[in-house]
Amino acid sequence: MSQFATSCVITFDAHFRLVCSKAIKDHYAYPTMAQHFNAYEGQPLAIPADAAGPKPAYLAWHRREVFGKSESG
């Protein structure tokens, strides 16, 4: 099974900026990966003014319990 299928490859930081995993960064040399991920890493999520947006506590949980565990092996 692909490493991408078994790991979390993106998350968002406390300021809603895209964070890519090492699994993604290791593939930035491929044009598709660079176009769809590297180009947006560090950029904030566009949240419409009238939208509630993601709950910071949920994103913190995702970074810690899903993304963080994926990154640590």
C-alpha cells in the first residue's frame, strides 16, 4: 500500500496555513507534487467572511493525534 494511503500528508497550523508532511516534501521534485502542494505550503486557507471556518481545537487535535503521529513514524 502506498505511503500516502497510510499516512496523513497535510494539516493546517494554528494560523490556518497549509503544512505538508515529509512524505509530500520528499516528492516536491515531481511537477504534480510541486504544483499541488509545494506552491501552497505556508499559505493560509481561504475562509469566506461569512463562514465559521474550522474550529481551532479540532485542527490542534488533528495536528497532534493524526499528523504528528504520522510524522513520527
